[in-house]
Amino acid sequence: MTVRTVAMLTAGGLAPCLSSAVGGLIERYSEVAPDVRIIAYLGGYAGLLRGEWVEVTPEVRENAHLLHLRGGSPIGNSRVKLTNVADCVKRGLVQEGQDPLHVAAEQLTKDGVDVLHTIGGDDTNTTAADLAAYLHENDYELTVVGLPKTIDNDVVPIRQSLGAWTAAEQGSIYAQNIIAEHSSNPRMLIVHEVMGRNCGWLTAETARRYHAWVAEQQFVEGFGNDPRCWDVHAVFVPEEHIDIAAEAERLKAIMDEIGCVNIFLSEGAGVAEVVEELKAAGQEVPVDPFGHVQLDKVNPGAWFAKQFGAKLQAEKTMVQKSGYFSRSAAANDEDLALIAQCTSLAVDSALAGVSGVVRHGQEQADTPRAGEFPRIQGHKKFDVTVPWFRELKESLGQA
């Protein structure tokens, strides 16, 4: 198949890779197929359904390297599921009786698109899988190549998602400031809530990086500058049961000794308990178009702070969320190297007519490759038995 026009879109929540991935695709096409026309749909799948796009001009190509320096997405995101017809109708993206998959396919045909690059997480790429299947079954000649971004690092069978390393690093930087608040009040409880709906990887990796940072610092210990007050005292992830009574007893001993406790909490930990409370109270549980509980509205961090605050006899409790700070950053060097690998392979796969999601496979060596769309799933669990996580918890006294 001759590739004349390539389109791209970014979708889902932000991650520290979107701008760089867009820039990387533009750079790679300009290098190996400079005559290929490139367009970008604005606002993710919503822009595709509306036919809203911008052209990548020669000036944009010339300055594409600058996109590696920025967070966010230059072409905008949205949360749209093409198989959720009711939601697409409600939002005015399609008319009553229209199939969003058909509308998308027709728009791609109208725009002369030969290759579509989707940059997003599990929802984005499962939607891309639905679209790729529809295109194939209905004889549309079009290649779909996805790039996996998610700070949760929870896409099956992706070993490492774009942006996740940066998000963990940024979460640690965030904590380096907010945990200074332990000195603002006696018996201070700080809950650092980290993104991660069903997967605790980001919370664990953020805590690991922050704990390592504390170990590298110098403190004036004889003058109230106790490194124990700066450290992590507990890490809670969705994959592990939290014995609140036992942990409260352990953490109260720390509170009694040093006057503060710092908890790193995955936003998905304890959600089941919060939802159960809402239902028992007869309240509606808010969900998004994908059926996910809207965590910003059910607020698990506040729930945990309430539970532990009372049991630890904290005088003051503070819940701080690093999610938007972390996910909006520009990619770090680790991610830039991975993005460069993956965008190059995405372009090579597209030009070869091979659809799929570029990935570091769990069962493969470290070399990225284009994986099959049907294998893409969300909600991969964090393996809490990995040695580095066990060692982290042991060093915190949480084993």
C-alpha cells in the first residue's frame, strides 16, 4: 500500500510523552518519507468524529524537535469511546442512529488517510483496536498503529508505557516539597495520593524514587532535621489488602516517636470501600464514559486520611495529590529514549502496512515491536512480589 497521508491523534488523560511522541512521529516521517502528508485530529477521537484537524506544515516539521521540551499535547485530548454510541450522541459527536465507528471510518476516507496513529492508554488503544477491526471487516484500506502512553503503566501486555518513568520522577519531586509540611504542625499526617486506578506501579515507583532521594540527602539531625520525618512510612497499592488496624498500630508508634507520618497512597486503593459507603448511603457513584468510577469525585485519599487520622491521633491531616503535576510534565531522558525507539518503529510499521500497538512486550526481550491489537487490555496489575518493591517495604518496616 502506498502511504500518501498520515493522521495522528492523542487521547485519554495526559502523560509526559504526548508532545514528544507527536514530535517524534513528525521527525521520523520527515526523515524517511518526507513527501508523506501529515495531519493531526484535534481533541482526540472527538476531533476525528467532527472532522477537525490541522496540517503539519513545513514550519512545524522544521520545529518538531521543540515538542520534546513540552508537556501536555499540542493537538489536544478527549475521552471518547467509539463503541459507546449513547455517549457519542449525548455529546453531539454523532447523530441519533449513526454508528461512531462508521462515522470515523468515513471521515478518515474523506480526509484521504492511509495511516492513523493513536497515542493513548488502554482505553485509547482498545478503541483503536475496535476501529481497526471495523476498518478491516468493512474493507477500508487503512493501517492503524498505536503508541501506548499511560502513567499508570497498566496496559496488557505492555511492559513499559510511555511517560510512566517521568511521572514517577515528577511525583518524587512533588513529594520533596510537600513533605516539608511535616514541620508545620505537631502530629502531622500527610497522605500523598498518587494516580493509579487499578495498578499500584506508579505509587510504588514514586515511593521508591523518593525514598532513594531521602537517602542521598544530608540533614542537620541534632537540630530537629530528622531524616525519618522526611521519609516514606507506608505505601498502599490496590493489589494488596490493607489491614487498617494493624497498619494504624504500626504507624501510631512512628507518630508517637517522631511526630509525623507520611503515606504514599494509590488513588485506586480502598475505592471498593468508598463505593460501598456511597451505595449504603443511597448516593450515586459517579462514572465516566468508559464506566470507570470518577476518582476525583469519590476522593479515596480523604477517606484514608479520615481513617488513619483518627487512629493515629493526628492533630492535622493533609491530603496532597501529585497526579496533575506529574502527568503534565515534559518527558525525562529515560522516556525520551523510549519514545524515540517507539516512534521510529511506529513509522516503520505504518509504512510497511502493519497495524498494531508498539510495545515492550512482557514476554519478549527489551526490543520494541508492533503487537497485535486484540491482545491490548487495560487494568494490568502491579506485581507486588518484584524484589525492589519487597525491599522498599522492608526498609520502611512495612513488610
